[in-house]
Amino acid sequence: MMITRNNLNQVTFENEDARLLIQDVVSHTSACLYYYDTDIEITVFMALKIQERAYRADRQDSMYSASLTDIRHMPFRKPSHSRRVSALAAL
């Protein structure tokens, strides 16, 4: 389903902040967000990334869409602790 202001109650959010960020995106940008009946919980981190990309796309007059189907394949996942440690060790 495409996320709209009318069906936000069918989406699972980490907390109210995440819901408000996505509500802002669907209300004020031309982004298309697709959410499928999965176990995905939209976190504040994900919502911030979606909001950032949606507003950037609008400023550039381009289209932004996100398909929230599988958490392992989301380009805006929060880096795992092991990846952050590895990156710091490389410095």
C-alpha cells in the first residue's frame, strides 16, 4: 500500500516521533512511500533519512520513492555496531 495521511494507523512505527516525520513527508512532499504488510517498524532514524531524501528530491524537482518491504535491503539502515567499529579501526 502507498502510505498516505489517511492510512498511517496501518503502519508500525518505533514511536510518535517516527510517525510525525513520515506524516510530514506524505503531507508536504511528492514522495511515494510503499509499505507492505511486514514486520518492519519504521524507526526515527529511517524516518529522518526518508524525510531528508524526500525534501532533497523535491528541491531538485525529481521523484523519490521508498519501498519498505525488507529491512535487510533498505539503503538507509542504521549501521550495525560491528561496521562502525571496523570503520573506526581503519582510521
